[in-house]
Amino acid sequence: GIQVEQSPPDLILQEGANSTLRCNFSDSVNNLQWFHQNPWGQLINLFYIPSGTKQNGRLSATTVATERYSLLYISSSQTTDSGVYFCAVDNYGQNFVFGPGTRLSVLP
Amino acid sequence: SAVISQKPSRDICQRGTSLTIQCQVDSQVTMMFWYRQQPGQSLTLIATANQGSEATYESGFVIDKFPISRPNLTFSTLTVSNMSPEDSSIYLCSVEDRATQAFFGQGTRLTVV
């Protein structure tokens, strides 16, 4: 099946810093989503982005489907951005495959 | 988008007992998905639940351990049977909209003692 990798596995930032999270996948996809899992375990949809670029406030994402990667940008990070960021892909199947996640800690 | 209500949000259970987790969606959906997230790990799909048919289980998961019900197009339950400490995880239900965008319930944090 499709393989999903995320980097870096862990990231520590000072409040106000910018960061880039990466997701690589091993096959073509018809769906890609970024999620933020908060400290209480809830998964929050950030972006539905099988291709192209989207922005939502301080967050933006770019997926280059032909090169099989996606990037999540976080600008002016805040302590509330802390948590785990997951990339999940669907390669024309009926379910998502999740990457291992990037654990982000934003320090005040 | 879909709004998913999952309960309980957390529970502490004795080994050997069973827990049933409920998932309610605010709209009719064809498929509902159940995931497990072990401590510090990513999400793993347990099974896909279709209304009117038996659930389809992923490799490593069996119906006797994780029976699923899907009585209608807005509701599903997952039971974790004969629990052991290794079953301590977050369990999440999920649905997809017409654009195949996935939405998740708030999760059930299970601790088995």
C-alpha cells in the first residue's frame, strides 16, 4: 500500500517563529488532508489539499502531486499551535492512510 | 462539513470487561470509519462500517474483538471486547463528505487497568 512519511518528527519553536512541515507519499493520490491533533486528542481539519496551494490565516499548505509531497507552513507560531500535525492521503481507495505525524511544541 | 458526536469522551475500564463507543453524525453517510491511535502513535484504521452489511476489518483486527454495529445512516458503535491494558488507546470515528474530505469525532480516550 501507499507509504506516507512526515518530517521532522519533532519540532520545538519559540513563539513567533515560522516553520515548515513536510509530507512525502509513495504513490499518486486523489485526496490529501492536514490535521492538527490538540492535546485532548481531537483531530482538527486544517486543509483539504490534493493539489495546489491554500491559505487560512497564519497557516498555508502546498501540495505538488506530481512530485508526491505536501508542505504545511505555520507563520508567527503561537503556543496554541502545539500538538501533533498529521498528513493523511487516499490513493483512490476507500480509506485514508496517515503519516506518523510531526509533534510541535511552541514555547512562550 | 459533518458534525460528529462521539461518546464517551474518556473512560477507565477494568481488564476483561467491554466498552461500547457511540458515534452520531448530523447527516446521512454511506460509510463510517473507526480508527485506533495507540499512545504516541499515528492513527490506524480498524474497520469500515457500511449500513446494512457487515463491517470490513483491516488486517490485524477481528470482529470478535471489535464488533461494530451500523443500524442506520447516521449512527455506529464500536465495542472493545475483553479488554487488556494493550487496548488503552484513543478510538476515533470518521466520515467523509461527497468530496472525500474526512471529519473526525472528538475521540474516546480509553485506559484499561
